[in-house]
Amino acid sequence: MPLVLEEFGLVRDAAPYGDVHDPRSPVVHRDLFFKAIYDAVYKSAVSGGPLAGDNLWAWGGEARPGHGWTGDPPDEPPGWYSVYDTDTSTVEVLAIHAEEMAALD
């Protein structure tokens, strides 16, 4: 039975704003984390291993902390794991992984 890694994420870097919820905070470590996860999922999928897919937690798009739809549940601070539309480096990481996985079909 194939496995799907789901609902994973990482908070933003705290520096320089000192707030991991601030949409302006960098996502350097998050991007590295996603790349490592996506590399493992892709290698497993291409070699017939158990991991066949993934879905991150969570796409926030245009929402920002204080909006109702950041993608984070009510028991977590808004923006905890949300990927925003302005997180261009993360969006690029997601797009590359999506293309790689789609090519396996």
C-alpha cells in the first residue's frame, strides 16, 4: 500500500524580525526542509519505495495572520505553517517538486 506524507511543515526563520508568524520573516530553513522531504519522497516514488506522494501544511496564499483563512487550525497561531503567495522561493520549491512528481505518471 503506498504511503502519503501529509500535513508537514516548518515555521519561518525568526530572524531578523524575531517573529516566526511575521509574513516578512525569511523561509530559508523551511525551503531546505521541504527540499529534503521532497527529495526523499521523489527517490522513494521513482524507485518503487513506499512513499508515493505528499501534501504540505498549509497553503495560505493571500491570507495573512489576522485573516480567517491562513491554513492553520484554530488551535495554532495564524501563520504557523502557512506558505504565502509572496514566499517566492518556497513556491519555486513546490513547483519543481510538483513537476517532478507529475512526470512519474
